[in-house]
Amino acid sequence: MLAFAPLHAATSTAATVVTWLADTLAPLTGGAATAAAIVLFTVGVRLLISPLTLAQVRGERRRAALAPEVRDLQRRYADDPGRMQSELFALYRRAGASPVAGCLPALLQAPFFLVMYRLFATGDGHPHLLDEKLAGVPLGWHLGDGLTGPVVAVFGVLLAVLLVLAWWSARRARRAAAATGTIAGAPTEGPGAAVLGWLVPLLPFTTVLVGLVVPLAAVLYLVTTTAWTALEQAVLRRPQPEGIDAR
């Protein structure tokens, strides 16, 4: 499955990095060294794409500053949704606040998640990693691989954390839509707006569904990256004092 040279090479590189981190952390973390290495690996990925995240935050602030103009366009072209959409995107282009840029950090994480999934789903030349454990549960196990007490406890805690983080993200998505007058770059009024308004806040909960079917190592990756995103929301996306330039 998914056996082609670029993915195999990327998986081997990730295995080397995770193994080195685990060996380094072993004196401090003992049997949980590989799990801790996955957490650090994920943090490294997020730091790598942090410039794009900062650009995303600046774009969000520009869109929030444009909220009065967006509402004016919605009133002016309420009877012409096509014109309203084109005027809205023209406004974003002039302000340098493209809504598409907000998707880049999430898209860039997908290959890293795929590599982590493959590494702990197949071993891919590094089968020893499948036997590494967290609280007695092998990192290569899925939720259904023996519903014993430790498996249910470890997966239960991690999935509960994912659920709380998903709720946080959904709540923030609703607030952002209310502040900017748009959701996913589209007006909150007009055709399809109701569907988007219902769908977009539900998207964060897909991490919980994914966590039900991927190996424990991949669940750790999801929890770490989602928690990092929540931390970014609390620090980078906090309300700006009046007079602070959104750039």
C-alpha cells in the first residue's frame, strides 16, 4: 500500500529522526521515549511551517479589519450574489487578504501526517518502531486491536483531548465568521452560506473520526498538532488593541 520511492524515502527519513530523538530522550522518558519523540517531531513540523502560519494570522486580521466593507457589499449586492462574490474577492485582493492562504498550513501538514501513518501502520523497513509503547500500548496499534483496559484508557484520553480541541476550534470558527462577515472566504449571506455556516465549524471534529481508525502514533501526532493550533489561537490570534496595524 502506498509503496513508491518518494514516500518510502520520506518515511525512512522520519524513522531516522524519530529514532534519534527517542535515543536522546530515553534517559528522561524511559519506555515512553518514542512517544515523546513523536511529539517533538510534530512540534518541529509546526515550527517549520510557522512562517506560513504567521502569514495566515496577518490575513485573518486584515479580513477582520475589512468587516465593515464586507457588510456594505452584502447590503449593496444582496440581490446579486454573483456580483457580491466577485466584489468581495476584489476587495480581498486589494487588501492582500486572500482567504486561500489560510489553507496552506493545514495542507502542508498532510504529507507529514501521511508519513507518520505509514511508518506506524506498516513499519516500512523499521518494524522495531511498531513495538514501542505508550503506557503499555504499542504505538502501531489501532483502537480495535484488543479492547483491553490500557488500550481503552490511552485512546480514550487522547480522543477526549481531540474532542475538546475540536470544540474550541469550532467555537473560534463561528466567532471569526461573525467578526469578518465571511466564512471560508465566502459571504455569510447568499446562496450556500447556510450550508457553509453549518459545515465549516464541524470540520475540526474530523480529527476525532480520523483518530478512531489510525495507529496510536498518528493519534499522538494529531493531538500534538491540534494542541499547537489551539495555542496559536490563544497567543497569535488574541484580540489586538485599538491602533495596532493588522499588517
